[in-house]
Amino acid sequence: MSVYIYERIDIDGGGRGRFIDLLRGRWANHVEGRYGVRLAGLWATVGSTAGWPEAALLWEMEDWAHFARAQQDQYPVEDKDAFGTELRAQALEYRKYGHSSLLTPSPFASELAQVRVGEADVYLYEDVRTRPGGMRAYHEALAGEYLPVAAERGLQLAGAFCHALQPNTGINLWRLDGWDHWVELMESEQEHAPTQSWLGRCAELLDDLDAYLLATPPPQALRT
């Protein structure tokens, strides 16, 4: 089963585009070539829905053995990876700090968790916190009750993940078919009975849910 790291990076000032360029080019190529770690997703958070300016990343490893091997070969980076140390020093010019989540895909979604860079322009990110011990029940309901509803509305599940170290915590990633699709979703949500039914189920299953939008950067660096 694949292992993922989701990172949310707080950018200092107007350096998000240059930070994204650094990641897209040298950093992603370096970590994949040296450690086999693949950059599966790279986005800019949509500032009107979340903190800003921020960048978000999703790294993919084959399994826990691959994760452990990559960490062992990499840390402490100052002693083991001179070029990686230089890349981190360059990134400090653009970023303040970040937060990482170590993830595994839910068993029902393991084959869906195949995010590819640039696959869609807009993603919906959901941070879910279930009631104690309730992640399995939530994912069963997500698979059995909501996926058909989501498909009817054109939402594609890119991944449903469990946090490996924090119980009752997970992440969902949904692909949207552009901004017109987002408009359609928002305008119809209140009157769409199956969606309202699902939101009621979420109130039963979850302690909290946070959501925001992610935008895939264009080939040119973002100047925001």
C-alpha cells in the first residue's frame, strides 16, 4: 500500500511562484532520482477559501519500507545530502514554515489514490475528524452512500486518506471539472436532497470537517 505525505507550506510575501518553480524543477527531480519519492500533487491554495499565500504538495512512496528507506537515506540531510541541503536553503527565501501529514489511503480508495500533477485545474480538499474510533465507519459510509451522489454531481474522488499517526483524522481530495463546475455545485447544493442527506450523515459521523480549494499552477510561476 502506498504511503503519502501532504504538506501545506506558508509562503513569505510574493515568493509562491518561485517556490513552486523550485519544487517543480530541481527539488522534485532530485528526490525522485535519489530517493524514489514522487511528487504526486502540487497546488496553490485558493486564498479566498484558506490561508494565503500557501502552496500544497503531495508526495508518494511505494510502501512503509520505501518511506523508511527514504528517511534513513536522507536524514540528517546536512550530513547525507549536500544538494538537498542547498535546495532547502534556497526554499527558506520563499517559505516561513509548513505542516506535514503522513497518510495511507483508505482500503476502499487505495486504487483511487492515484493523484497526478496537473490532472485537474481545481481540487476540493477536506480535512475530516471523526468521532473516536469512527474512521472506518466514515469511510464505509463515504464509499457506500456518498460516492454515487458525488459521481452524479461530477465529483471524482482522487483519494481518501487516513492519518498514520493521528487517530480519527483523515483527508479527502476531490477533482473538479473547472470553475464552472464549482459554480454548479455551489448553486445546487442547498436544493440537492442527496447532498443534504450526506451532510446529515456527516454530522453523525464526524466531530469536525474543514475544506478549502486547491488550484493547479499554470506552467508559468504564480506571482502571488
